[in-house]
Amino acid sequence: MADFDSDFDQDRLGELYAQARAAEDRGDTAGAIAGFKKCLELDPDDHCGVVMRLAALGGATPQRAPPAYVATLFDQQAENFDEILVGLLGYDVPALARTMAGGLISRPVRILDLGCGTGLAGVAFADLSAHLTGVDLSEAILSFADDRGVYNDLYIADAIEFLESWDGEPFDLVIAADVLPYLGNLRPFAQAVRRALVESGTLIASTESRRERWGVTRTQRFNHNLTYLTHTFAAAEMMMVAHQAITVRREAGYPVPGDLVAMRRV
């Protein structure tokens, strides 16, 4: 279970963060970097995700989004999550993933839904599920997933930590819809997900596309190059068996290009 230290002056953190954002908005890059670093000194767990803003400013090279930030972000959005993601951003990755799975899996199987959120993927894959497990960092958002009534088990946990510590029956299918945008270096994830899969088990995952290997977008998310993606999973003995270029979501009215891939353990 995720556990983050919140023993810090939240009011002071809010002040420092506001000052750093103001510096960023007026083009004072040095001032913004200095301000965000002060935030990290006060809050090492980084509930505000300032390391992602530092990355966009060239002041940090995070390997992943801070788990405390991801949990806080989705706790805050839980009540309006579906309205924002589906209604405003046009998010339809779970349905696209289910269509892809239909060409690879022909019977109900054991499924793990990583970053399950409110359960959109759980609903999309319910007909293909013999047993469905959901995992998310946000306790608030998991209550909405529970209300769907499609999950057999739900866990509050970090995706990689869950995969690395899982000692139950392995999964036939792992879904990671909108998980990779919170991970930069995918090597730990690829190795961990292979461990939790049965032989010939499948991962279906989405990411935002990029020309270079991987990096942080202007919206403080990670994106990945398809070649980097395939090579990284190949190093973990997982082979791409399906690929589709997709629109992951819309930002400020513009489509965000991405990739939906199926990787099979070999």
C-alpha cells in the first residue's frame, strides 16, 4: 500500500509553489527553477509534482512522476474524473484496448488493470474477465472503481511496486491504459510486468508518442518513442504483437498522438 510522508507545512509549500509558477509564467526560468527546488526541499515526496515542471525547464531529469504527486492529483480529480477525462478530453483508450485484445484473446482470462482509476477499462474488459484485479495509487478514485461492481480485487498501490511484490497467481493480461505517461524510463516497468504475467501473457498499454527516446511534455507527462518502447520490452523478453497509432486525448482542443501496443511475454 502506498504511504507518503505529509508532515510538512502545506501553507508554506503553497506559497513557494505559487511564487515558482509566477516566475515560470513571466519567463524567469532561473527563478522558477530555484523556487521549485525550494518546494522539493520542503516536500521531498513532491506532492505537487514540481520535478515534472523542473524537467520541462531543463532543471531535472526524473525517471518517473513522483507517486505522491500522482496520488494527490487523482485524489483531487476523483469526483469529476470521468467527466473531465471522457467528456472534456475525449479519452477512449479503454475501448480501443478492448478492440485490440479481441484479436489476441478468445476466452475469459485473469486480468490486471494497472492505474485503473474509476474503472473505465474494467467495464470495457468485463466480458473478457475470469478474474479482474484493479490497482491505483488514489484511494479516493478506487471508491468509484469499486462502485462499478466489475472488480474482484482492488489495491491501493504503485504499479511497479505492486508488480514486483505480487506473489499470487500470475495474470494472463495486464492493461496499462494511461500508465506509461507517468513513467519515463520504462525498463523497471517492463521487467516487473513480465514477472507478473503467465508464459505467453500479454500487456496492452498506451503512451503518448515522441520522436526521441522519452521525455516530459509541456503538460508534465512522459511520452515515448515507439522504437524505444519495443526495444525496452524486447530486453525484458516481451515482443510487440500488435500496434495502433491512436489519439490518446485532446489538450486545448488539439489531438495528442499516441501508440497503443500489445506486448507478449516470450
